[in-house]
Amino acid sequence: MAKEPHSHWLLATNHNLGQWGNLVSNVGYLELLRSNSAFRRLFAANMISFIGDWFTIISMFLIAGEVSGDSPLAIAGVLAVRSLTHAPLEPFTGMLADRYSRKGLMVIANGGSFVILVSFLSFDLLGNLWSVYALTSMLVLARVLFDPAEYAYLPNICDDDELLTANAMGSAGWSASLGIGAGLGGLTISELGVYEALWIDTLTFLVSAIIFSSLPAGGPEKDGDRDGGLSDVLSDIKEGWRHINDNPPVKRVVFAKAMWAAGGGAQVFLLILIGMEAGFGSVAAGSIGILYMARGFGSGAGPVLGRGLMKSDNLRPSLLGLTILFAGVFYLAISFVDWTWFILLLVFLSHGSSGINWVLSTTLLQERTEDEWRGRVAGTDYLLLTAMMGFSALGAGMVLEGGFMSLRETIALTAIIQIAMGLVWLVFATPRERELLS
């Protein structure tokens, strides 16, 4: 491959990073929570908000299955609607995080989720598949506003030596919330019903909005040049893409999550169908909740237990590719073994691997990007991730709906795609990543 351009930018990046060997700090998890009150509140609010998200998502999957006669395509449609609503808005909301109060955007997002969900429940608007998709899409509008703002806000309240620890804790919190939310959601739905669970869910969004409102301002710096109209907005978005394209170390890493999602988006949907077949609980909601708990706790444990791997100068250049590859290997095993409780371990390990990919790629992008660009880089990162997740889930749903493959064969195909993506990183990206350490 040709020598990477923009060597002056690489020198600046290496200077800003200090030394890559110090990318992962020695700040401990408990130390960070004790010493950084802003992060402590952000972490708590995120936990509550994410629990609400997973209550809602499990409910939407189940309602879609109920009103469609358990159509695989209809169930996959929930994830596809989430992802494909998310994706095209990411560059715009990423730009908003570089223009307006990141704290304010987070408050609006969670307050908006509360209002939207209460409205749908109060007026009994979930009687058909299209209304399920409409609620799913509207809740995503709030989430798509939140994600780049939170992504860009974190470096405003955490020092450089706290950042990777904070990201690992954030991933662990998201994952624990997924496990708790999915497990409690499945149990609550089983005992009380899906609509009662959603009413409980509304409170999580309200409480998290109140906590977010207590956070310090935290950027961005006010810039009068960013107060223009639509043409200036579009210009900001294009400048963000140009910035990414002109900076190869950023451009490489911004694809890392999407490479996992090429197979992972389908796998998130396929867990629903596995839960319906495997029967870990007395009802489908319980089985699905148990599988999503394994996914969530794996995603959180991976970055926490793998923090030493992310410190290694020898491993770090190839780690993003290795984590995608191993995520696929474990799902390939799921496609072959009997669906006993053992597959919970395989789900845990696969999503533990992908959790390391998430934390390392997020931290590298935050470290390699100046504050004025960080929201737009985050928007592009999520654009690629969510678009790939949506197309991956929709493709798997169409394959199963058309009877082209069995469920096990479809799982194996998604795993092979991930293994291939991991190999692509190892062959093409790893040599360039090693150059940054030299």
C-alpha cells in the first residue's frame, strides 16, 4: 500500500495523544466515580435511560411478533426501522453536538422519549404493525439526538488519563443496563403484560432527563460562525466528512463498528428467534430476556476484563480486527451446537469481544479528534454503524421469510461475514495502525 498522506497531521496526532502506550490510564473505575462527580451523574443517568431503552425494544419485538403472527421479517423490521431511521440523521445530529449545548440535547432527547411513549400509551396507538414501527421510529429520533451529544460531551468532563476508563465504564453501564433492562423487561412482560411494562418504562426516561439537567455545561465552545442557516449546516456536515477523509487514522477507525455490524446487526435480531426456539424460560419473553442479558453482560464484561489487552502496544493495532473475527467465531459455534444453556456462554463471549471493539474504537476516535470536530465524527461513526445494522437485520429477515435458509444457516452466514470483516482489518488496516506506534 502507498504511504499514508497528511504526515503533518499524524505528527500532530501523536503529539496530542502523548504516547499511545499511555492511551489507557491507570485511573481505576471506583476512583473515577469518586473523584469525578459530573461523570458519576452522567453514568447514573445513562444506566436509567438505557434500562428504559431495552424495556421498550423487547416490548416492540414482542408486539411486532404478536400482530404479525411471528413473521421473522416483521420482527426484523423493528430493528431495521430503528437503524434506518437512525442512520440518515446522524450527520445532522452530530453537527448539532458541535453547535449547541450537549447537555441540553441530552435533556431534550430523554424528555422527548418520555412524552412520545406516554402519548402512544395514553391514546392506545399500538394496535398494528405500522404503529409499532411509528413508535420505534419516533423514539429513535430522540436517541439519535442523544448519542453524538453524549459521545462528544464525555471528553469535556473527563481528563485524557480518565477517558478510556470512562468509556469502558460507559460500555459496561450500557451493557449492564441491557442485561438488567432485558431481563426485567422480559420478567415484567411475562407477569404484568407488555403495556404495563411500557408504562413503567416511561418513568426511566423522565428520571434520566432530570439527572441530565443537573450536569455542568460541558461544551461546545460558542462560535458565531456556526449560527447560520441551512446552507451553513450542510457545509458543516460536508466539512466534517472532509475532515474524516483527510485524516486516515480517523477514517480507518470510523469503520470499525460498522464492520462488526455487517453480521452483528442480523445477530441482534436473530437472538429473538433463538429465544423463541430455545425455551430457557416458561414464555418467549423470558427466553429472549435471558439471551439479551447474556448479550448485555458480555458487552460490559469484555471491555472491563479486556482493558489490559487495550494497553498492549503489540495487540492494539490488530485488536479491532481480532475482536470482530472472534465475535464471528462464537456465533459460528452457536449455529452448530445444541441450544442448551451453553449457548448463553457463547453469546456472552461473542458480545464481550464486540464490546472491546466498541470501547477501543470510540476512545481512539475521541483521542484523535479535536473538540470542534468530535460531534460530526461521532455522527459519521453512528451513521455507518446503524445503517449497516439495519441492512444486516433486514437482509436476514428477508432470507428467513423467503425460506432461503434455516435459522441455523442464517446465523452461520452472519458469523462468516464477521470473520471476513475481521480478516480485512488485519490485512489492510493493521500495518497502518502499527506505523502510529513507531
